[in-house]
Amino acid sequence: MQISGWLFDAYPCARGMVLWVLDEAGQMHSCTSAYHPVFYLTGPVQLLKQARDWFATTKIQLRTELIEKREFYSDDLVPALEIQVENPLHYIPLTQRVLRQVNELEPATCDIPLPQLFFIHTGMFPLCQLAVSLDGQGELQEFQVLDSPEDVNYPYPPLRTLKLRVEGENYNPGHSRNSSLIAEFDGREILLEEESILDEINRLLRNYDPHLVLTQWGDSFLIPKLLQLARQQQKRIAWDRGPQGMLKGLKGRSYFTYGKVVYVAPEIDFRGRWHIDQINSFIVHESGLEGLFELARLSKIPIQRIARVSTGTCISAMQLEVAIRENYLVPYRKHQAEEFKTAEELLIIDKGGLTYQPILGLHEDVAEMDFASMYPTIMTQFNLSPETLNCLCCPDAARVPEAEYRICEKRIGLIPKTLKTILFKRMQYKQQKKYGPDAVSRAVADRKQSALKWLLVTCFGYLGYKNARFGKIEAHESTTAIGREILLRAKEYVEARGFQLIHALTDSLWIQKPGTPAGDYEKLGEELSVAMGIPISFEGLFRWINFVPSRQNPEKPVPNRYFGIYENGELKLRGIEARRSDSPRYIQKVQKQMLEVLKECRTVGDCRQRIPFLLGLLAAALDQLKSGQVPFQELVVNRRLSQDPLTYEKANISAIASQQLLSQGIQLAPGERVQLVYLNSQARIPTERVRAYSLLDGSCSYDVSKYSELLLKATEALLFHFGWTVEKLAGTLKHGNPKTQSREGSWGSLSWPRPS
């Protein structure tokens, strides 16, 4: 039997790997491919021989062989014991047992998920186009991969998608009493009756037969709730196409990253059908399904798995593939400790990216120049990788500025090899985003390049991550040291040509020279690219840009808090309420309406003339708050828990709301978000200050004073440099007489007409 289509899914079974292939007609086909995974032990030959004898006594069918493999850091051939496991289902229990018992030998290439290892060894990858030949029992005889992960233009399979979500606001349904379920498919939307919900879901799965079940809160609430209901009614939901039960992935977990605690809900996967929880997937949230598919093809991580992991896991998977393909032993744990440094050396090298604080205020005709993927490009061009820093083979090699670390001149590093494809593909997608034939293709290209951007950002971070298998702090320090040198040279270059530096942040420059057209800035970017040796793009010319000060100190600038309007009318916002996920929707909506008014202004003077309109919007919004017309769902504040609800020592609003939910039997983990509403922020009794949103009833009202304060602060962020502080705004609106205002200065309403 001959089948061609897309490789849809892969998971282990006793005979090897089960593969699902989706053909062009949308039909699914399953087959089994023989596969015997391997792992390694390294150490003295005598101990390896003893280990080989021990493996011979186990009841698990396996094959052992003494071979030589390359050690990653030294690049030397070292003795190793290869253990090949006959039944893939025995692989994980055996490797875990070895990890617990082996002390004097080093395990290697032993903790890579089996589907990923299978893809690396066979050259297959998720959503590759595949031609397979099967025998009468569905065993894979031959296969041919018809495309490559490096391809930029590749077709997508014909997917049927079933969307499931809980009715109402898109807040965590696990915190509420509402459980009505809505199904969407083929442009239709139906409400599933609670009494027959399991039968209706099974009917949809049978008749519509979706390839993808796309949920909101599916991992943490929806699917577990339905499974619990199925157990109670002794029924089965046909989520899976395979005869086995559902695949359950990682348990829910909390972890600390980039200064915050993050929670990932338990993973629930299907067999022969995808389940993707949009709420539980950072990649889908940032880059859509197209970005998810792009990363799956590159990393060789199955679709359902990659939807739940971090971009760090993706980049690690790509590094693992390069290492295995080049016959390296993949270390089980990181072995490279940070090299000793004196306090003086730490002060010199441990600085991070270079930042020039912005000049506060509004500036007209400011150009933004960005280094294209600056740090990954530096890592590639300068051959920065854990094994290439301070190598023993190049004592007279080139040195890193300030740090004086040596860079190997004989060996291309693992990190540059990994990044080469990502950088090339992102450049291609950015071109398609700019020059694509239609809006749809440009949007798809944008989502793909966005996914790759996150890979590149993470790759730099993983260079210095303490647990990264291929991380080394010296490589991280070298990257930032070279980056500082390049940014400093770029600053001097533009200033020597008469441009004023308004702001510089790691890999971006904001420069100004009155009367300079956009074309000249583009030429400057080309000149800079040649002079710096790294691609630099002209991102756009701002009509005006406003750098907003710190809330704590109005004289202190904040590097990443600004808003401005490009020449083409596009808004760019950073750090203000309209961009912050913890801001209530009502505050965001009012600030966005004010920005729409400012969007039509070409000069700072125009902005000043529009202030009466903005005050009108503010007054109308405050009136709505005071009259109680704003619905509670518009006032919800999102807060992320930094710890277990019971361990908070102070009664902050996150602790209060999470403990309210806990009293109702709803347990939250560190990193989960809690939704709350201010009731009386000044109340002496902490529990009266806020209420968890899902516990609201008709007996309470919101804190008008608190939300008015938030609204005034959001307005101050836009008008501070025109002299409008929170105090002045409050005083003006308190003493103003709307009835005596002219038409131009009329307070109006939230639907205030924008000036022509």
C-alpha cells in the first residue's frame, strides 16, 4: 500500500513507533515503524565492560556494544557503551533506573523524548511531506521524506478544526460556576446541552471527525472536567483514534524565568488527533498555528508537545539534533562550571547589554534603527559557543573585547551551526512580510518570523542559563561584550554624521536630524550594516515619539516605556497601560481611544491642540465610572501569583483574591493568574478590599475612587510632558464646568468624535 501526505503524529509502542499520516483528502492512516532507541554510558573501559555484563542479566531485551564517540567539549574520541533497547516502551524505565544506580559512569544521550529521537535518527519531522510503503499488516517498509525543515514555502495539510470553549468571558472557568460549553466548527457555533454533553461531543467527533481540537482552558479545566463526567456516567469520549488510552504529558508545574513565576497547566494529549489549549500555549498565543508548525518542523518536537513547551525547549532540541548528527555524546547534565573570576574581572565583563537612557519628552522626526537579530548574529559571526570559548587548541586566537576570552579558530561551534538556519529563514519571512503578494500571506509570514524571533531571543538567554546543556556563562558574557562594542561604535558613527542620539537600547537606536527624509535613513542603515558587519534595518520614521518617565520619579527615564506614531500612521507602544496585560480592559480602552486621537497628529503642536478632546474622553470615562455604568468584566485586574496562596505574609491583592478562591475549594499554584476587582482598596479589613472576579454577586459595587485613580494615571502617561499630572487632571475636572465649554472643548462621551 502506498500513501503520501503529511506526518501528523508519532508516539512509541512495543514494536517501535506508531505513525499517523494525513493525506491530501483529509483521511488519516496509521502504521508502525520498527525502531530501537539507544543511549550511552562513558567512562573507563573496565567499568564499561562491567556495565555490559550487568545489562546482560536484565530481563529487558537489548543489545550492547563498546564503541567510540566524540566528547562534546574536547572533541576527542572516547570509549562508550551503546545500549540499544528492543522495546521502546522499556526505554524510559531502563534509563531512569540507570540514572539512579550508575555513579562512576556518565550517562549520555539518555533523556531525549522518544519521538524526537526517532525523528533525528530517521530524518522525518512533524508535518513533513512523506511517501510511505506499507505491508499488509500496516508495517512501514519504505519511506521518503519529500521536503526539508529548511524550506520556507511549504504547504499545510487540510485540517478540520473543532473549537471548544466555556460560554462567557475568557477568564479561567476553573474559578467560576459557569460550565456551559460551546462548540465551533465549519463556521457554525452550537451550545452543547449539559444533560447530553458527552453524547453530543462524541457525535461531533464521529461525524465531523476533526484533526485538531482547539480549546481554551482545555488542559487545566475543560478536558479534565469532561473526563470526570465520563467516569461518573461510565462512558467513553472518543478523543483518540488509536486503540490505546489518551497520552498524558507533563504534570502542571511552576517555574521561575526572567524575573517572574510562570505556571504551565497539566498537558493532555490525544492519539491520532491533536489537542491544543490556546491558553496553555505561549507559542500559539504569540505566533498562531503557523508559528507553531514552523517551530515543530525545525525542532522535531511533535505538535501537541511543542504547543506546551517553552521556546527554550525548542532551541535545546535543535542543538541536540546537531550534536547527535555530528556523533557527539549529549551530556546528561551540564558539566561546565563558570570559570574563576576576580571581583575586578566580574565588574569589567558582567554588564549585560548597553543602554543609553532616553531623553525625556516628545521628539519629532525620530528614526528607529534596529540591528537584525543582533545577539544571534554575533554568536554566529564570531563563533561563540560553549566549546569554542577558551579552547586549548588556539592559545593565540582572537580575543573578546574587555573579557579577553579566546575564540577557537579551528572548530565551528554548535550554537552557530544551530542558528544558521533560523537566521536565514527569519530573514526570508521578514521579506515575505514586507513584499508578500497579499495581506494573508504577509500575515502568515509575520507569524512565522515572530516564532523564530522567540527562538533567537531564547538562544541567547540559554547561553548563560545555569541548567542549559550547552550553556556557558563565558559565551553569554562574550556576546554582550561584543554587542556593547558594536552599539557604541554605531552611536559614534551616527553622531559623527550629525545625528543626535535620543535613545539606545541593546540592539536599537533612536536618532534625530531635522529635515532628514526616510530615504536617507535607509541609506544610513546600509552604511551602518557595512561598517558594523551586522545587518541594520531602518524600522521607520516617527512623526513624534514620547519617552515617558518613571512613575516613582518623574525625572528618571525608563528605557522601555514610550509611545509614538510612525509616518505611516502606525502606533508603537511600550510599557504603558494599553500594552500591559494586568491593566483593566476599561482603562486600556480609554487610553487607546486617546491614542487614536493623537494618532492623527503630525506634530507636537498638534498634540497640544488635541488636549481638550482627551480631557473630554477622560471626563466622560470618569462619569461612567461614578454612575456605575461600567460592567465588572471591564474592570478585572489580572495578577500572577508569585507563590503559594497560603505562604503570603502580607495581604496584597493577589493573596486576598487567591485565598478567597481557596476558601471555595479552588486551589491555585504559583504562576497562575487570578482575576479580581477592587471593591474598597482603603478598607481596614483586607478581605473587603478586593473580590475574586468569579465570586462576585449582586451585593457589591466596585471602588470608583481606585479605578478613577488608575484612569488618571493612564492619562498622565500620555500628557505628562504637556504639564498634566494626576493632581492637575483631578483638580481641573473637579472644578471645571462642562456646560460652559465650547464645542471644541466639550467633554463629550466615550464615543467622542475624533477631530478631522
